[in-house]
Amino acid sequence: MTDEDMAFYTSTLPIVKTLTLNQKMRFRIEVMQLLQNIKHTGSTMQSSIAQTSYVAPYRHHNMPISPYTYNDQYLQSNILRPNSASSSNSIQTYYTQFSPEDQNPPSNQSTIQSRNGHKRPYHTENSNEAANAKKTRLNIVNTRGFVKTGTSLSNKINWYYMKNTDNLSNYRTFLESTKKDLIQLLKSLSTKHPIKYNLKLEATYDRPNVENSSENRAFKNSAKEMFMDTDIEINIDMDFANLLSEEDVYTSKGSGFTLQSIDGLLLGVYKYTPMAGSSYIPLPNDIKNKKAVINPQNTDQQCFKWAILARHVSGKVKNQVAENYTSYEEKYNFSDLTFPTPITEIKKFEKNNQNVSINVYGLKKQKKSEKHIIYPLKVVDEEKKDHFDLLLITDGDKSHFTYISNFSRLVRAQTMLHIVR
């Protein structure tokens, strides 16, 4: 560590010392997350913040593309969405935003009148359905650990509940008491197949010295994907920090309510199918006209394999998958892959082929234009001797891998636009 590094870290200490305990935890978690992002994607601080201008770090090409704005919602809906029918997309929307009994608040009604006549903000957890569901959970669960309490959407979403059986009165202490069981449960579920999950911390609040003033409160986080090799503990630490931050914000608003009891932690889980390349999709005209991408016309689900082998195909019919492709199948080890191949499995291919590294890029259509912007989906820290750049194109729920034969030509217009700006 250089003197400059030490000076920087030391300069942050006075500010850190002024933070509350919850703020310090959140600071630590966000720093850890930022370091992970930089290590695994080479991204800058800008890329870890939602709704910010992003300049893609084309590390090996040293070519920034023109800035455009994106946010976490765009990534969730366009990059991380399940690769299935529209019904699955509705599952994800439901799952991300609601717990099993949540209902939309009454129209044009941001406040309601409580039993003692006080005006208060509307909280969905106080609807009759939500209150009854919570009461049922508390009655069902009488043991330590997570207990399955129900399902939603034809058994596609499973709900687990850990009741505060020890009557702990500190949020942090309660969450820490759930951590071991939560990690164990998520680990067992994610080893079977990728999942998405979210957490809902439930509690009861009341107004001091006011009869019949008890009300439900809940603090939630957004759905998060989890794979077999996901660092579950780090994810859980970030989730807990977010829940504590939500509670801290609620408390700071001065609602007049005080904590009566911490009731439990609700976990929702459903099977998640990451975006994967599958059958043939034609290239958009503006990308096709650049003549920088080979688009294998496959009739199966193995477009990832054909995109890799496209580099070795020569002649005038490079796009036609035939013997010109299959003759090279033994050149690489494609074992352990599923077809269609999710982006998350590409590292298996890299592991099985020691000299191979792969970057994957996506397309984003510009507003009021038929042209597309190239942006990174997966960028390696270090290019190896046998390096590939792939372009993943989408059409509705379908996705398709193609091989970028000339990256400079593909992004030249974006690079020039960036220089002009």
C-alpha cells in the first residue's frame, strides 16, 4: 500500500466516525459491493450506482462508447429477465414488488383514518388480507428456523417464515440470529437451479399510551438472483444492511409510532431462468450492415457453441451451420454446459478451456432511432490467448449468441460520437 493510498483511507475516518451504527454497516456493505464490481467486471464507481451515465469500459479495446443512461430497473427487465413465456415475466413482477398478501393501496388515498381517529400514511401490511396472512404465519410457526408457510401463483413462488421465537427486541440482533438458517436454506435451494429471492422483515408498532393503536410494519428488499456459486453470506449482509436502512429511514420520519415487537422474517423464493442464447435471430439492419458480426443460422438451442466455432469458419457461407461448423466441435470442451446456455455458465466453458476468455455484449436501441448501442454484459479482467467477443441479441423472450469478428468496426460510430461530444 502506497503512502497515497494510506492518506486517502485515513482522510475518510473522520466522516466514518460520525455515522450511526446502521450507517456504518451500510457503508461497509456498499464498499464491499463496489470492490466486488470492480474486481469482477472492471467497472468504475459510476457503474455501481443506479440511474447514472455509463461509459462502458472496453478494457482490451481501449474504446469507450458514447454515454447513455441506464438503471437497475432496465437491467432487471431487459437483461436479467427469465427466458420464458410472458407468464413468467408476470411472476417476476409480482415477486419483485409484493409479498403473497400485498394489495395495492386504495386509489387516490395516501392516508387512512385509524381506529382512534388519527390520520396516518397507508401501509399495505395493514390491509385485512395482509394482516390475516401474517397472523396465520405467526400461528403456524412455533419452532426455531425457517418453516415453509405457503405458495403463490400455482406453486411457482414458495414462502418461508422465521418467527422471532426468542422475542428479541433489536433488529440487528434478530437478523443475525436468522443468518445461519437463512444461508443454509438458500444454499440448498440454489444448488438445484438458479433462484430469485427477497426478504420482508415484519414488526408491530404502536403509539405510546394510546389504546388499540397497534399496526403492522414491514421492511422489504427487491428480488435478487442467486446461483450455485454465489457468495451467499455477502448477499445476505447486503440485504440485512438494506433492511436496517429502511427501518432507520422510517424511524427518522418521526411517525409517533414505537416498536412493540419484531415478529419475523419472510423469505420468498422462485426458480429463476437466466437469459440464455437459444435459436436463430436475425441481426438488426444497422448491425448487419457493419459486416462485423457472424450470425450462425442454427435450428437448435446451441447458438453459444456455433458462435464460438464461427471464428474458424471460412468461405462465403459463414452464417450457415453445417459441416463447416461441426468439423471444429472437438477443438473446444463444451461439456458441463446446458443448451440454451445462460451467460452465467460461460465461466464453466472458460474453466474447461484454460486459454479461453470471453466477453459478451448486448444491444440497446436508441430512442427515436433505428440504430443500436453496444454495451457490456460480461467483461473479463484479463484476456487470454484464445479470446472471444460475443454479441447477445434478443427478440422478446428469445436470445441468440453471435460472434463479433471485428469489434473496432462494430463500435466505431459510437467511439466517434463519444469523441465529438
